Amino acid sequence: MFTHITLVARWCLLLLLCIPVLAGLVGVIFPALGYFPAIGANAFSTQVFATLFGLPDIWQMMWLSLFTGVGSTLLAVIAAFCILATFYQSSLLGKIQGVLSPFLVFPHAAAAISLLFVVSPSGIFAAITTRLNAYFSHAFTSPFVNEISEMALPAANDGTLLYDGLGLSILIALSLKELPFILLMTLSVMSQPLVKKKLTGYVKVGTALGYSPTASFFKLVLPTTFSQIKLPLLAVLVFATSNVEIPLILGPNNPSTLAVAIMHWFNHIDLSMRLLASSAAVVQVAVSAVAVLLFLGTERLVTYIGKRSLSGGNRYFADGALRASGFVIMAFYIILICAVVYTVVVYSFAKQWHFPLLLPEGLTLLHWNTAISALTTPFINTLLLGVLVSTTSLILVLFTLESEQLQPARAVASNAFSVSLFLPLLVPGVAFLYGLVWFQQLIFQNAVWFHTYVAHMVYVVPYVFLSMAVAYRKFDNRYAMVAQSLGKTPWQVFYHVKLPSLFSAIMVAWALGLAISFSQYLPTLLASGGTIPTVTTEAVASVSGSSTRLTAVYVIIQAVMPLIGFMIAWYMPVIATRKRSRQMLVSGTHSNRSANPVQ
Amino acid sequence: MLSLENVVIYRDDKPLFQLSADVAKGEVLTVMGPSGAGKSTLLQAIAGQLQAPFSVTGQIKVNHVVINDIDVHLRKVGIMFQDALLFEHMTVGENIAFAMPDKAYKNKQLKHDAINTLLVAVELDGIADRNVNTLSGGQQARVSLIRTLASEPDVVLLDEPFSKLDVALRSQIRSWTFSQLKARNMPAVLVTHDKDDALAAGGNVIEIL
């Protein structure tokens, strides 16, 4: 009975991942080919594509998406490997994980807004530069020349990267956000028991043969792990080529990236623009596919060159340069984090904060009060949606993982399953979400909560699965065998043995699901048709609003919400354990036998 | 009693070995062989926990009933591994209570007494409320043994249960295990590398290659 239920859950999960994505793609392909009955377009043609490619900026848009996507991913991958090569055998590794982990759950929108704060012409870096200029001119010239500090201002202005036509600001912002993900994901692969055992052995052999730590990382560790991180890397790449929040907040407007243009066209009052948007969505899929091909091509090239250098026997691998860049990148992250935290927190309490002062003039709780009253409904929506989505995906994922163990699928089926798990992450959201909305409006027009729920599930389930699967497959199955041989049904084994043993991993997966749901911008906006405001959608909207200080409060709330989820996840198991040991103490049988065991 | 009739274990449809044996109540059958020969796989086949790529043919009978197609949890075949595998989220007493058949005891007090009786038998009285993490290796091994006995199995399978214990402890735990099995008149199959284990078990020895 329970076995059947888990099997059903497995199918539900599969369909939940595939149907929305495939339906969504169909939903943009039809309008792209000129079929959109709602506005009287009934004939199939390639006219829409002709119009699209007739636009003066279209190639520039495509280039921007491709350049920022591929560039940021390559940069992030190289930087992540630099850090890993430098630190993976050092005691600092744990600290680095600690520094970078919060980035993982920091929503993209919040990241973009924070960067906007610190690198804007009136941001903290510009202020510090100006002050330093002023100080040095003061010190080195003469005490009475004050004009120089005033003159330093425009120079800081010119140095800004924001909204640049090349898309460098997008590229850097995406890299900053991707690096922690790539790094932590690689570490999680490296820490799988079997992989870990193998790698430890490899490194020992490498060291014994005289290879430096960086050389053994690039020549032994990386080639062994890369195949396992390839799929997640491709997901990162596709996300980078099609992300909306970061280019919307930091990128150029004329032209923007393709994804941002698609969003604007879809949301245009003129419904006929939807045809154009749909065709652009199809082109977006192609752009992301080209990015994937470029990435795979690069991988081939690097493998080819790498293979030849393997037999070269060089014991070093640019050790000095790599170590230096590893430290520099980490230092950069720490400085950036400090700057962001300082700026955002101070802004949220500032009455007035004039450039280039490093402190505001007066503090106030006004922005917090305003934000709290404005965010009550969005906050409740976010929480409700998050808890609902995360809890149901967790149940579905746990049943699916259990079904894998009760009835192992054949190799082909399990491969198909892991690909479909990545399907929502490998198809650009901006491409399929609009098509999905079109279908949803056809079927249940008024069920906006349901639609938003489904749109969130599509993104939350894969992450919850990936997070949970590691712990679940690590679990020593002999415990389950023992319990079964004690006469326990599969359900009893699952409920009484597996769930309690995996409690902390389950809570972490739950918190992760919560965080992913909190951070969703486009899926929330589209599936709800804007009728379910969440903290994230409000934060993005507030960027174009009047009050920087209010936006700062929104960013803080966005950052703190997922962290609270993780704190719950960390403390719940601790509390549960403490409660158990307290019960034991109360029962009074805690004798000193443990100190003097009878053997 | 346990009867294995023409039991053949396959790996990917390739037969590993063939085996027929009868194990009477209170007797221990010892199966020896090099690693990778499929000793543990045989135990998993009897317990019903065989996983791909392995499969089994032939008849496995417990008290003259063929159990090949009976669900794992209904077979009443207890299994023990080289690790004690006590559930860490339960106390010692809870581990044992978890193993006891449903509604075997009328009330909590009777169940509590039964748990204590079992603990006394292996000289561990009074540790029912202890956290399993606080036990020594030898204590864990004994708790694991009485947990298996508490489930009142018809057959007990021992998968190298003494191999991780140090030499001093090994013979003690071993004699405890065999005397408990004999006292309860349970048939058992022991898989081991160690000739001393086989000698101590005192039953038939089958070597597979």
C-alpha cells in the first residue's frame, strides 16, 4: 500500500516538473507562429519572426544575453575553482563556506538591489574614494585648499559600471551570485562518501608524487568531479542567460537583454505585442541553447588541452597566481558583504544621508514603520505560499526518494528522471512561464493561488530534491533492513526510522525550499497576474519608486526571511535532542555507568 | 526450523553458488567463504531483502512453510550486522520496545518488565533509559542482540556480527549470542571469515567459493 503511494508520488513529481514546462513551451510556440485566437490571429506564419528580426536592436539584445550569461558563468566557474584549489585542503574551508552560504539563499532581486546601493555614483565605494581623495589632497598639498575635494566628485561618478551598454555590470553581478552556488555545489559533490573516499586517496597519491595542492586539485580532483557538477552548471548558465531581475535592476535599457525585453513586451498593454514576445521567447530558448553549446565546446577544449598537460608531469599549476587570486576573490567578497550590510542597514534607519558622508544625518524608525505596514499582506502571502510550497514539495520528494529505494527504477528510467528534474532549470523561465500562464488562464481562470503554487513548485521541487537526495542516499540502508527484519512495514520503517534519523537534513531541505519560494520574482508576478504581491515583487517594484531608504528595508526583510527559515532548521533538531536527553535525566537512571562501561 | 532447498544465488543471471541445508531449532549453520563470494547476499535472500542485480531461485522454508514470496516484514527473520545499528533517536528501551511485536503486552508496565528481563539476561539491567550513543561497543552489541530476540523471530541471520569487536570482547559476546539463541531454540545462519566463530557456533559449516 505504502509502496504504491510512493510510486504515485514519484509519477506526480515527474508530471509536475514536465507538464508545466512542456505546456509552457507549446504556449509560446503557437503565438510565435502567429496563432493567438484571443486577438483574432488564427493563421500560422513566420511573419512574427520576420518582425522580430526586423527590429534594429534585436541582435544587440541577443548578444547581451549571450555575453552576460556565458561570460558570467565562465568567470564564476574559474573563480570558484580558484578558491577551491587554494582552500580545499586548508582549515579555512569551513569559514569560506560560512561566508558564502548566505549568498545561496539571498534572492537575486535583493542581490541586485544591494549592489545598486554600494556601486551607484552616490554609493559607499564612491563616498570612500571621494573622502580618501579629499584626505590625500589635504595631506599632500596644503591645508587650505578645499576645492579639490569638491572636484573629486565627478571622477567617482565616471567610474561607475551601472547600466553600461556592454552589460559588464550584469556580468559581474551574475558572477557574484553564481560563484557561491557553484562552490558549495562542488563541495557537496566532493563530500559524498564514495567520492570523498576516492578523492582523499587521489590527493594522497598526488602529494606523494610531489604534486602541489593546486596541481592535485586541477589534475586529480576536478577531472573526477566535473561530470557530476556539469548538469547543475548548465542550469546556472541557462539561468544567467535568461534572468530578469538582475538586468532589470542593473543593466542597460536601450537595448536591454532579451529576457527583460520579453517581459516588457508580454506585459505591454497592446495585446498584439504578445506575438512578438512569444517569438522572442522562442529565440531566448535558442540563445540559451547556443550558450550551452559554447560552454560544452569550451569544456571539450579545456579537457583536450588538460589531457596533454596531464602527462607533462608538471608538479605545479600556477600555484602562486592561483593562491593570490583565491585570497583576492575572498577578500573582495568580504569587503563587498561588509559594504552591503553597512549601507543597507544604515540606509534603513537614515533620516538623510548625503554624499559623500559616511554617516547619515540622524536616525529614524520611519522607514521600518512604513515598510512594515506596507508589507503586511505581501509578507503573509510570501510566508503562506512558501510554507505550502516547501512542505508539499518536501513530502513529494521524500516519497519519491523512498520509492526509489523500495522499487529501484531501471538505469534508463532513472536517467530520464534526473534529466526531467533539471528540465525547469534548463529551459529559460521567461520562455515557458508565459506560455504556462496562457494555458492556466484557459483552464481555471480564477485559481490564481493554484497557478502561483504550481509555478513555484516547478522551481522549488528540483532544489528540495537535490538537497534531500544527498542525505537520503547517504543513509545507511542496513538500518532499514534491521527494522524490516524486526517486523516493521515499509511505512513504519519510513516513519519511525528514516524520518527521525534524517530530521536535520529534512529541515534544511525544507528551509531551502522556503528560501527558493521566497525569492521567486517572475513566476509569482506572472502566474498571479500581479494579484498576489510578495516581499520580492514589492522589493523589485520599489527600486523604481521614490524612497531608497524604504528599498533598503525591503532588502533587509528579503535577506532575513530565508535566514530565519534556516535558523529554525538548525535549531529544531538540537531542541529535539535536548528534549530527549532531558527526559532521560528526569527519569533518574542516568547512572555513572557510561563512565565505567561494563564489557 | 530453516530449510534451504536447491537455493541458487544469481548475479545478473549468472549463478554464484548452489546450496541446500537444514538448520534445526537451536542450531547454528555457519557459512564461510572469501569476500565477494555472496555470503551476505545469501542472508539477504533469506531475509527477503535481495536487491538488483542479485536474484534467487529454489525454496526457502521456515517451519515447513515456503517464505520466498512473503513480504520482508512478515517473514519473522531477524538479521544482525557487524555494526549494532541501534536507532540513535531512540533510547535503549525504546529500541527494544520498537522491536517487540504489536500488542504483545497488555500494558506498559508488563512491557517495561519484559524489556528489563531481556536486559538482565545480558547483564545490562537498568540502562533502558540511556541514550544509545552513551553505550560502549560491547554494550551496543548486546543491546542489538536482545533487540533482535525481542522481535521473536523464527530464524536469526548473523552477518559477521563479531568482526568489529576487539578480541577480548569477541569471545564473550559470541558465547552470549549463541547461548541466547540456544535458550530460545532459534535456528540461526552465521556468515563469517573467522574459523573461531565457526568452532564456537558448533553447528555444520558450509564453505562457498
